Amino acid sequence: MSLLNAKVDSTEPLDPSTAKWTRLNLVHYTDPNKKQRSWEYASRSTRPKNSDIDGVGIVAILKGPKHPSNTADTADTEEPRILLQKQFRPPINKVCIEVPAGLVDEGETGAQAAVRELKEETGFVGTVDEETPIMFNDPGFCNTNLTMVHVNVDLEKKENRRPKPELEENEYIECFTVELTRLYKECRKLEQEGYAIDARVGTLAEGIEIARQWGVR
């Protein structure tokens, strides 16, 4: 199996009545000048009724001896590393560099969803350290949102020595790690190699780079 084999074969309009994951909406609203207007937007049809969020993104930080998986960094170091993924995304016809992520199930909190999705997608077991405020992905286009959940993964623990993902039949994910201090440069490098950079990864990398440039701690 190679992610390089994946490609878009064709694209066509979708009948809204057959859509499983998304829907289009027309909202009528009053602008600041009290003028009536309308706006088209997309939304997910999967958000649980009692949930404020659609899903979670997972900032999984690996600590301990370097794991012998496919990693971008080469030094045998204990410097914290972030767990990233490569996954083909049909809407952009590219393999995308992402953090582990997933939708929230009925009755789950964001933290619970993060621990579950991390185990399913990567095989790693972690503990939640923090959950961010709710973030909206593209509020001019859709109302989809998420929280970013920070998870610590201790590589000294037995369950993390030989992690085994529990992927669904249609999921094809490759995991790798990058030292946090090299994340921005690695994103630049991966983009030059033809990968797409997910906004969550890019924003995190940019934040680290800005902090480095301006001495923010």
C-alpha cells in the first residue's frame, strides 16, 4: 500500500438529498445596518445533539526514547516530538500532513474523543493535558468547529512500545514524528515535496516559529 497511488478519478455535482456527511444551508440575517441579507453555508450532519463541537484535533506529544517508527527526525533524542499523519484527501487531490483527528460520538466529551481517536488512528495511548477553546475552521464558509486536545504520550509505557492502529476499512494513514523545534522547517520541506499542509499543523508550526523569533515564552 502506498499513499502515492491515491488520486481523484472524477468529480461531479452532488444531489444534496444523497449527502451523508454534509449539507448546504441558506441563512437569513440582519446586518449591522439593519438590512436583511442571506448567506449560504455548509455544515456537518454528524454533530451529536448534545455536543457543542463536531470533532477534535489532537496535539499528541511523544516523550521518552525515540520510537522506531517512520519518523522525520533522525537523532536519538528525548526532545519532545509531535505525532503527525499523512493521509490522502480527495477534495484537494493531495496527501495532507495532519494531526490525528476525528468526530465526536454521541455522549462523548472532546477529551474522551481525543483519547479514542488517538488509539484508533495511531495505536498510541495518552493522557489529556489540556483542551482549547472551541475553534471554527472556516466561518465564512461553514459552521464546523473543533477543539484541539493536548495529549501526552509516554513512550516508556508498555502499551506505547509497539502501537497498533485500529483503522477502518477506508482509512489509509501513515504516522511519523517531528521535533517541535523543527516543525516549521519540516512543514516548508514537506510542502516543497508536494504535500498539502493542514491548517491546524501549519498554524501550530507558525505559532512556534513566531514565539522563537520574538522570544515569547
